[in-house]
Amino acid sequence: MTYETLLCDVRDHILTITLNRPERMNAFTTPMAHEVIDALAAADDNDDVRAIVFTGAGRAYCAGADLGSGSATFDYGEASETADIRDTGGLVTLAMYNCKKPLIGAINGAAVGIGATMTLPMDIRLASDKARFGFVFARRGIVPEAASSWFLPRIVGISQAMEWCMKGHVFGAEEALAGGLVKSVHPEDQLLDAAYAIARDIVDNAAPVSVALTRQMMWRMLGASHPMEAHKIDSRGVYYRGKQADAKEGVMSFMEKRPASFTDTVSQDMPEFFPWWEEPDFK
């Protein structure tokens, strides 16, 4: 698929999605939102893709919303306060949340506003030493978007999330590391290699169906009210996966001291209880 605002490249089972508006510091637009959503959906349906790395073209990751409309950028006109309004950043982060493939962020430069919040549903974030982050919404007279009021406190804790969002300042990679927003900081020319190393480890050693289930189990249990909810899903997961070919291969490869060759696919072999959260009686 060819996009106007993204570059997509699959090599060795790793899809790299590069935000590609370098002349505008990869500023976020509605077409970019729709293209990211489409690229994620295509990756979910493609068993050749087993991990996804996000990065940006040029010197920025994403400098935030494109402010080309000036003061009207965030004015949605006459829409009723009770209308079913959905911000485009939130559509992107929910698509990431629902994705079955692991998401790794290689944040190569400025990640401000939606440029920061769109990284939150990624499973692992790495930063260049030139990266800058900013949850600047209060300084623009708006509020955090892209479901970041759900994601950010769960990642960095409520106190750190409140400080960053209420101050609205732009901060460097070391502060992001200290606050728990990123896993590690790398020289600019080593960032993608570090992200690919993590992706490669997942691709080479983990069963794709197990990764897909684990990703959804972990994220969705962040909102669970009791560990019993996790126990129910864990139990179903172990039971159904235990009957599938991957579980047998995982044990035998360990016993025979050889790399595993997992054959179950995300497109065909997800257990019958998936997606469990759509069950009418799921609690």
C-alpha cells in the first residue's frame, strides 16, 4: 500500500512505519490519522508482519497537530456538545490499542502534542538523545487528547502525568527516561538498530499468537477491577493455547535444545474465546 504521509516497509517480518512529512516536521493531519489506522489494520491481517516499529522522517518524530489553520485549528464549528465527537488522535491510539502486533516506538526527534500521545499505546518506546517530548495542551488552551488521560497515568504514574500535562513544557529524552516514558535513550544513529534488536528478539523467539494474546491481556487488564478478571482470562488462554501446535513445539524445542519453529498464525489460529471483552457477560 502506498500512502501520502507514511512510508511502510516490511523486512524480516518487521514492519517499519515512518511518519513522512519531514518538511512539516511530520505534523499530524487527518489524512495521516486515517493512513496510520489503515496501515495497522493491514498489518493485523498480514502474517508476514510480526512486529511494528514507528519512527519519523527527518529531524522530528511528530511535532504535533499541523497548525496551518491558525486559531481555528481546534475549532469544530457548530457541533453540539452532546454530539458523537471523536478526535482523530484518539482514533489512532485506539487502533494501536486494538492491534495484535507488538508496537515499538523509535522516537527520533520532537514528539509534541499528538506526537507524544500517539506513542503511549506502543508497548516499548526508545528515544534518540535528540528527542524532545511535550504534553503541551494546557499551553494551547485545550486538554489532553488521544485517550492520553487513560494511557499516560498508567505508564508513568498519576503524579508524573499531572506534572507534565499541567506544566505543558517541552522536555528532553533524559527527563522522559527518568519519568518512565521511554525504556532507553540512544545516540541518533543507533536508535533504529536498538528498536530493531528488540523487534528481532520477539520475531525470532516468540509465538505470534501468544504475543497477540499477551498484548491484549496486559493492556486490557490495566482497567480491571480485581485480579479475578485476569485469572479468568489467563486460565482460558493457557487451556486453549495448550491444545495448539505452538505449545507442543515450545516444549519440544526446549527439550531438544533447538530454536522453536512456531506455525500457528494470528490470522487463522487465535483461540475461540478471542476477543473475550466483546462477550455480553464479560466482567
